[in-house]
Amino acid sequence: MALVKIIELIGTSDKSWEDAVQQGVEKVASEGKITGIDVMGFKAVVEENKIVEYRAHMKVALVKE
């Protein structure tokens, strides 16, 4: 029987929301084998009418190896 660990985090990027998700995945990849991601929502930081930071709120499920 495997034990699944859920980590909730916010990935950030200056490029895109997709990259923000990827950055979050890369941060927790060393913790175990990722089995799934649930993206809870997206937000952005705006300065002078331009998006300067993309944020992806997510839960990542992983199994310890």
C-alpha cells in the first residue's frame, strides 16, 4: 500500500500560468514521484497595466520513493 502526500503550493513565473505550474512541479519533484496535480486557481500581479508575475495555486500529489 502506498502513502500519498499532498503538498499545497503557489508556483510563480514571469512568463505564463503554464510556466508557473511547471515551476511549482519542479520545486517539489525531489520530494517523490508526482502522481497528479490539481490546479486550484490562477492569479497575477499587475504593474502599470502589465502582468509582471503569474501565480498558480495548486495541490500536488506524490508518493515517496
